[in-house]
Amino acid sequence: NSHTLWGGRFSEPTDEFVQRFTASVNFDQRMYNQDINGSLAHARMLEQAGILTNVECQAIIDGLESIRADIRDGKFSWSVALEDVHMNIESELTKRIGPTGKKLHTGRSRNDQVATDIRLFVRDAIDVLASELTRLQYALVDLAEREAATIMPGFTHLQTAQPITFGHHLMAWNEMLDRDYSRLLDCRKRLNVSPLGAAALAGTSFPIDRHFTAGQLGFDMPSRNSLDSVSDRDFAIELAACGSLLMTHLSRFSEELVLWTSTQFDFIDLPDRFCTGSSIMPQKKNPDVPELVRGKTGRVNGHLIALLTLMKSQPLAYNKDNQEDKEPLFDLLDTLLDCVKAYADMVPAITAKKENMYLAAKKGYATATDLADYLVKKDMPFRDAHEVVGKTVAYGLQQNKDLSELSLSELRQFSDSITEDVFEVLTLEGSVGARNHIGGTAPQQVLAAVANYRILLQQR
Ligand code: ARG
């Protein structure tokens, strides 16, 4: 009993099951670096405030660094009896440096300590995730440049709509990711305040310097309210929300990659190293990576709901419920990072089957809108033009011919406004080339968007 850190008040030891049930060390040990960094900042601040002597502070710093090295090298033995990462490290510190170790917790509580640790952990993860997102965006931009003039069908309702360029399609994905990136940074801004000093909930009677610890840990400022500081997990929920949206985007790319690698579409090729075979069907090459990313979207969405539900109705300030934030949060971050990494590795290896894309665009009467626009330019009201082209398409279907394969006299059955120059707009190249304005699908616009993004990405 005397070996627990709060043994003083208790007359019997914790039930063995309860000990295991309430412990978090098996998962929160992942935050050991952040926990030690937080303790270093706190110890230095205590020294500055005259609460620790220079010698005591140095002993604590050396002790913590030796613990960090042992944990890193897998030489540290974690104890469930010591509940969590915080108490494991603190107890070990006292073992190593003696009674001075017991002074570290002056003016601090595990409540502000854990709030600090998770913020630091999430901040580090956001930084890695953001740089992987940038790598993925570069990959998309590079591929878009290569495929700026590659023609494919664009879809609405998954039915052939109008011809587009593959580069334009890739840059649409890039737009989604660019918003995800800015959402992540936005989340980082709000999380980057230091809870240290809030102590258990009310602050501390010691003459602490919260600006000092905030500065040491790279926070923008100390948090403004001690109660809120120890009970706020908004940043975790925000991150999960950003993550869910990011995964929603990745699931949409995934869906398209799965469709496009099928025999029925056959638009792209994924290299073998991103696919697997079948144990029974020798011909199979399955797009496992996109499928798995699509599947993991459900897992991330689940974590968002778990975190929202965890925080719902919690009274101020800290509650033990909060310990349940870590497993969803860690799994969420691991999953996001794996998925973005998989895409950043895979996208440069996508090859377009240009011929198939081109033929598919040709098959679906994708230039019907161009013919209607042509008639409007010859002074026909758009609604009439729509009707005329509808009939022309019906005729083409009957004859099994694309619009560009109909003869001038066949076309003129439907309107005598149609003349020889119609064939320029009925080609796929003419159609995409004509959409040459900001945000349009023309190869020239794709290249402009690519150049623009190269500058934006470099400025990050
Ligand atoms: N392991 C705890 C957590 O993850 C640390 C804070 C515990 N504080 C307390 N008063 N029980 O939230």
C-alpha cells in the first residue's frame, strides 16, 4: 500500500482488477517523450521560481534524460501498479535520484500534465501528417502535369458527361487535400496553448511562471482558464473531424481507383507492388491499398463519434472518463498517417491508359453539350438547341455512331444551322480546349493550376 503515490489516505490496497481496469500505462506510455519534455520545462520553471535549487533541478534533468534513453532502448519496465506513464516515470525518477525526485510534482497535477502531454503528442503528429499531405499533393501535381492533356470522360451520376483532362481530375483531388491541410493547421493553432500551471483544476499557490513553461514547450501562450485547461479535449475532436473529412476524400479517390483498375473501365494501372493476388483465381490483381484505405474511413469516423460521445455531458473539470481519449486518438493518428503515406507512395506510380480513356470519352456522346453550345452561338436559344442535340444523339445511338462520326448531311437533318465548322467542336480535343478559363479543364488551365500549386506548396 505504501508504494502507491497516494497511499497516505488509504487503508487497503487497490483491488487487483481495479488496478488493471483503471491503468492506462499500456497505451499512454507512447507519450513518454512528451511527458518528459513537459517535466523538463516544469522543473526549469521551478528552479527559476526558486522552488528547486540549481543542483536539484540538474539532478531531475539528468534523471529524466536517463529514463528517456532507457525507454527509447526498450530497457524500461513499465508497471501497471503505477497506473500511467506519468507515475511510472515519476516513481522511477525518485528511484534513480532519491528524494529530490519527489519535488518534481510541486505545483503540478497529472491533470494539467496529461492535458499538456496529449497536446504535444497531437501537435507532433499533426506536423508529420501535414508533411506527408504535402508529399501527396506534390505527387498529384506532378502527375497532373504529365497528364495535363490526357483526355478522359468526366462523369456525373457515373454516366459519361463531358470530356475532361485527367490532369484536371487529379487537380480536383489536390483541392480536397489542400483544404484538409489548412484544416489541420487550423486545429494546430487552437491546440497550441499550454495547460501547464492549471494543476488539478484551480491553479496553484506556488509562484509559477506559466509563460516560461509555455515558451519552453513551443506553445503560443498559457491557456486562459485553469478549469477549461484540464477538461478541454476539443483539439482531439477537431483533429478527428479533420481526419474524418480527409479519410472521406481518400475514400473517394480510392473508389475511383478501384473502378478505374477494373476490366470494365481499364483507365489506369497500379503497379504490382501496391496490389495483391488471389489464392484461388490466378488472373487476379486486386487494388488492395485503395480498398483498405476506403475501409479504414469507417474506423476513423468511429473514433470521431467515440471522442464526441466521450466528452458529451462531462461536468467540469477533469474526469477519469478522459483517459478514454487516448486509444481512439492514437489509432486515428496512426491510421491517418498510414493512409496518407500509402497514397503519397502510390500516386507517383499510377499510369494512365490513355487510349482507353480516350475511347471511353468518345463512346459516351461526351461532346453533346458542345454541339448545343455551337447551335447557341449560331443564334439558337439554348433550350431549342438541347432538344435538337437530344434528337441527334438518339439518331446516333440508332446508327451506332458517335456525333463526330455523323456526316454533315446526317447532322443537318436536325438543324440547317449546322455547317462544316461543326467538326471542330465535336472532337474531344476541341471540347476540352474550349474550356479555357480559371478552373476549366483545358490543358492550358491544368498547367496553370500546377504552376500555381508548385509555388503554394513551396511556401509551406
Ligand atoms: N492517466 C490519466 C489520464 O489519462 C492521467 C490523469 C489522471 N488524473 C487523475 N486525477 N486521475 O487521463
